[in-house]
Amino acid sequence: LSDFSSDLIGVSHTEDDEDKLLQSKAFEEQLFFLVELIFHVIISLIPMPST
């Protein structure tokens, strides 16, 4: 297990992988923002029951 993890760490520290990691992180943030935006729009469209 330790050999595998050290290999994984050794492999993952190339420039390309780091760029991909940054890109996927940025994509996740955009996706999260988009979902939140849609959520707010849906909430505002749904008439709230007046209590």
C-alpha cells in the first residue's frame, strides 16, 4: 500500500497533472456556482406560501 501511494505521489507531481488538477478545481467551482445560481432562480420562481 505504501509503495503504491508513494508511486502515486511521484507520478502526480508533473506539470501537466498539476494543470489538470487546477482546471478540474476551477471547473468544480464554476459548476457549484452554476448550481447555486439555478437553485436561487428556482427558489425565486416558486411562490412562497404565506404563513
